[in-house]
Amino acid sequence: MKGQLLNDPVFGMAAGQFDRVADFLNLDQSVRERCKWPKRILTFSLPVHMDDGRTEVFFGYRVQHHLSRGPVKGGLRFHPKVNVGEVAALAMWMNWKCSLMGLPYGGGKGGITCDPNKLSMTEQERLTRRFAQEITPFIGPEIDVMAPDVGTNAQHMAWILDTYSTHTGRFVPEIVTGKPIELQGSEGRIQATGHGVSFLATRALNKLGLPVQGATVIVQGYGNVGSYAVETMSAYGMKVQGISDITGAIWNENGLDAEKLRAHVAQTGGVAGFESAESIDPDEMLLRECDVLVPAALERVITESNAPNLRCKILAEAANGPTTQPADAIIEERGDIFLIPDILCNAGGVTVSYFEWVQNLQRFHWTKTEVLTKLETKLEKAFENLLGFCDRHKCGTRLGALATGIKNVARVKKTRGLFP
Ligand code: GLU
């Protein structure tokens, strides 16, 4: 069976979404096939010296979905559940995201199956450098540019930059984005995804005629995206009442203190046990009444079992692929939830990555205000375009966003033609 290598529920979901949109757009057979399947699927075995003297072999993947509109762009994730099908799905979503935002990139994603919480920093460094070394022949600033994702951060990007630069014999900051500022990372990149989620949430509140001040929020996930979304929304005057992560879920009816929570998590490793908050059930938290519900963790958490019982007005998908297709159908049928689809909602990250890459290529350094203003302009435009599209075609925002992204890629494929 074609694509058997990618036999995985997350890939099935991304492919299912694609098929639905390809039917909607009436894509011709040739373009449809070329848009759907990834160009390159790379698998690496990564032997690493562990601190206790053993050698452990990890598996790492990089999927470069297509290079038709520019280099491949997307994150590298460290997580115990990473597999090639999931990575391929995430790469496909990166395509539509970059295309929707008008960024000159194809989509890519990488992952290493590991639990970063169980690896020391020196083990993580050896693993990251080994991966960077193995993948060096297949990447480059005009081929494939990685960035942080779940379980990785600026330090991992610094190690990739250093390994790649050492191999090529010159300093190549444009090989990764989301790197530390002192290595020519961009101002505003660290909070970019959370900032974009928060900005779009305020735009959705406006559309619904609801005030931003005092709007109630629930956030699932407190990694880079979730934590900066909490901080930015709190700064906007919104009230974040519930937050969960792998350690548990916390609730305060009057709003959780974003600054104190960051300090607590830095000290204890998770949100559990935070002062002046009650501990609640993380699954039940998703069903509580709120203005904005923000899934900011992993895929497939809004399912057909909880979708009928959601009590949010806005679903802001900060994670990639948080809503399954059956849940999507339920939400569409209900018609009472404003969905900000993932490929728009979390596009702040890759958009500022693009700004970082452009600054690197030009050896420029923009201010944080410049970066965040440019980001908001791009998001605003994409948001308004999407609502216009949905209005004209009488469709939901999921279909509208994917259709816009896929349509641009299909047009490029068609115009370039098929070689040989
Ligand atoms: N990992 C992020 C995402 O899923 C950012 C990718 C990037 O900046 O290239 O969109």
C-alpha cells in the first residue's frame, strides 16, 4: 500500500484533512498526488555515549515535505512518542502553514524518539550534535532550516549551529532559527508563538463582540507556547483561570499570576502545587466554561468524546493538530465555537523564524518592537483573508485555512510542471 511507512493515526489525520480539501478545491489528480506525499523521509540511527558509560542508539527523523516554494522549514522535537508518521504529518501541516502565511518555505519537521526529562544536558548535547552531524549533508540555509519544537529550545539550536558551522568551516547562523540572541537569534522569537496565539485570540474576541479585558482563558500545556500565551494574555488583561501540564492542572477563579507561575515552574518543574490555586482534574478542566480554550500541548486532545461538551466560545489551537477530524465535524455542526485553526493560530513562531532567517541572511538585527509589529501585521492580514475566504465559500475556518495553504502550493507545483 502506498505510504505504508507512514501508517500512523496522526499522519492519517493530516492526509484525511488534505483529501477533504483537495476534493473541495477540485485539485487535478497529478497535482493532488504531488502535493500529498513527502519529498524526502530521512531516518537516522544515532549512537550516543551515555553518562554511565553505556552506548545507546536513538532514532531520529526528518521529513522534508516539499521544496517547491523554497527551503523546508520546521521544528525538531524530542519526545518519547515521536515516530516517522507523526513527523510526516507535522511536516505536511508546516507546508500549509508557511503557504497560508505567505512565507517562502516548504514544510519540514524532525523528531528524535527520546524523553528529554530523563537525559542529562550533556547527553542531550551529544544526541543533538550527533543528529546535526548525520543530517548535515541533507540540510542548508537554502534547503532545510530547523527550529525548536516540543522538548527542544534555543540551546539545542545553538548546538546544531555549532556542529554545522564547524563542518562547513564558517559561522552559519541562518542554518537554524529560534537560536540564542548572542548567536544572531531574533528578538521576539522566544515569545512569538504565544504572542501570535494571544493576538489572534483578541481578534476573535473582537469579532464576537466580547471584551478582551476580563475574558476568561484555559490553557492546556505550559511549554514555550503555553507559558508565553499565558503571559501575553495576562498582560492584555485577560483572566487565565486554568492551566495544565504533565504534572497536573491548577485553577483560580480570579486568575492565575503569570509571573509567579513561571518562577514556580522554573523551581519545581511543573504547574502542580502552585500557591493560591486549587488542583483539578486536567480532563475535566477542558470542559469548563471559558471564553478562550487554548490547547497548547500535543496532537489529538480534542476528540469526539469531549468535543460535544466543550464550553468555550473560542478554540485557539496553539498546538499542531490538537483536534481530531471527528471532533472537527462536531465543532462545525455545533456552530457555536469560533475556531482559530492551528496553522494560523500558532503561525507566529515560524513567521518570526522567517524574520530571523531574513535578518541572518542580511546580517541585520531588528528591535523587538519591529519584529512583533511586523508579526501582528502579517497575522492580521492572514486572519482577515481567512474570514473573507470562509465568508465567500460558506465554509469553516479549518477548511478555509487549509484550502488557502494547499491552493498556493498546488498552483506553484502546476506552474513549475513535472520534471522530467
Ligand atoms: N515548531 C514550530 C512550529 O511548529 C516553529 C517552526 C519554525 O519556527 O520553523 O510551527
